[in-house]
Amino acid sequence: MTTATGFWKSRQAVGGWLLGVAVVILAMITIGGLTRLTGSGLSITEWDPIMGAIPPLNHAQWLEAFHKYQQIPQYTLENRGMTLEGFKAIFWWEWAHRFLGRLLGFVFFVPFVWFAAVGAIKRSDWPRMLLLFLLGGLQGLIGWWMVASGLEVRVSVSQYRLAIHLGTALLLLVAMIWIALEYLKGSNGGSVSDKDRGDARRGYAFAALVYVQMLLGALVAGLHAGLVYNTWPDMNGRIFPENAFFHAPWWINFFENDGLAQFDHRIGAYVVAGFAAYVYAKGIKLTGAAKTSAKLVAVITTVQVGLGIATLLLMVPEHLAAAHQVTAALLLSASVWHAFELKHRA
């Protein structure tokens, strides 16, 4: 029987810690989505990793922060006349998002030092743990790079940088969950049949598809493409968006044309839903966690499709759009779990 002291030196404790870090990343994705939806992402116009953790503490400091915001295009072109109280409302969303980023670094690095010192994390695993820490730091840099794109000319951030920022966060989430499962469950350690390899490839493919669909969603968000063609299953009576290839060269429209970006995201949703049905049909024949995770994939996919349609028809209300984003992250998490179970089936 493992004692309390012994538990905190065990692989199970490491796995639980990594899942806890994954929860913080999910919270960051959720707050990040709300920050974008409320137009708050450009409210803090400087990047100060240390002192930036301290918000304005008095009226003079609030006025100084507000004055800096008043110099950027988003204020002069969209929010001119905003009150100080209105500025505070958007400031706190962005501050909370950045604060979670700082907290993430703390809740990863400090326990890592402990687990490494007591031997719960073997020396051979230190490099990939440090790589995760560096990836988290890189995510902070990418976040500022994204914000900087909206401070001089644009009134919002670049959709490309938004997609990269989200994509990096999702890679970090996937890595945390996968390594956590390795610590919690290990692997069968035996030979793998051709059928098992095929099952594992199915799991990887579905997780990759969900990841790509989320990046398409980031392009939609960055282009505010959810505010056009707010009908379903048609697009204002059309099958294909009007003027889909207006920009030259033609291929740039997949990233710059709001109607085509929404169309791509719709098609991606149909593909994900169809693949999820296939995952369920195959997974229901399995046993144990592989079967359970397949069921979870099917349930979350169904909820996600419903949220996506409702978000579109209601012209992207903040609460639905935020729920749509966090449910997508949950679907990615479930798909990673399913892929892991397929790979490590006994």
C-alpha cells in the first residue's frame, strides 16, 4: 500500500500533475477565446513578463494604461469615446489570460524540480519535460507576437498569428495529456499486431483531423467569418460562398476570404463528424478504456456540432462561441486519449 509520502514520489503523482497542467491549459484556451470575443486582446499594449503581472493599482496607473490603449487603431477606429470603466472591463480579460500563462510556468516548473529531485521523473525524461517548459515559454512569445500585429495598423490581430498561437497551445495540451497517460498507465510493452497498428493509425488520424479543424476555426475567428452566412445547412441560399476567389492569387482566399474560410470550416466539421461516427463504430467493438474513449469522442463530437450550428445561426454570441472553442479542445483531448488507448492496448 502506497503511503501519502510515497505517492508524491510515484509515477501516478507525476501523471496527475501533468493532467492538472493540462487543465490550466484548457482554462487558458477558454479565457483566450473570451478575450478575443470581447475584443480585449489589445487592451494591454506592452509585454512585460515580470512587472506585467501586477495590474494598475491606483487611478493614475489606470489612466496611464488607458492612455496607451488610446494610441492604437482599435481605439481610434472602433472604440473612440470608451470610458475608463469600459477599458477596465476589457483590460481584465487580457490580464487574466496573461496571468494564467505566468501561472502555467509556475505550476509546471516547480513540481518538475521536485519530481526530478526525488526520482519520480527519471533523468532520461528530463529533456522532454524541459522541452515542454520551453514550448510554454515560446507560446508566451507567440502570444505577444500575435498582439503586436494589432497595435499599429489593424484593429484586430492577424488571423495567421491567431492560428499559430492557438495551434501551439493545442500542441502543448496534446503533449501534456499523452505524457500524463504514459505515467499513469504505461504501455503493454509487448509485440503489436498489424491490426493494432491500424487501430492506432486511426486514432492518430482522427486527433490530427480535429487539430486541423481547430486551426480552420481560428482562421474563421480571426476573419470574423462567423458573422457572414448565418444560415444552415445552406449559406444564405447558396451551396458555395459568393466571390469565394475574389483575392489574387487564388489560393490566398483560403486564408483571407471570410466566406471561403467559413465554408472550409463547415466542410471540416462534416468530415470530423463522419470520422467520429467511424471511430465509434470501430470502438464499440473494443473493450475497456478504448471503448469508453470512443464513446466519449462520439458524444463530444455530437455536442460540438450542435454548438457550432447554434453559434452560427445566432451570429456568434459570446457564451456559445466560447463553449464551442472549449468543447473543441475537449474533443481534441478525448481523441488523444482514444489514440493512446489504441496504441497501448494489451
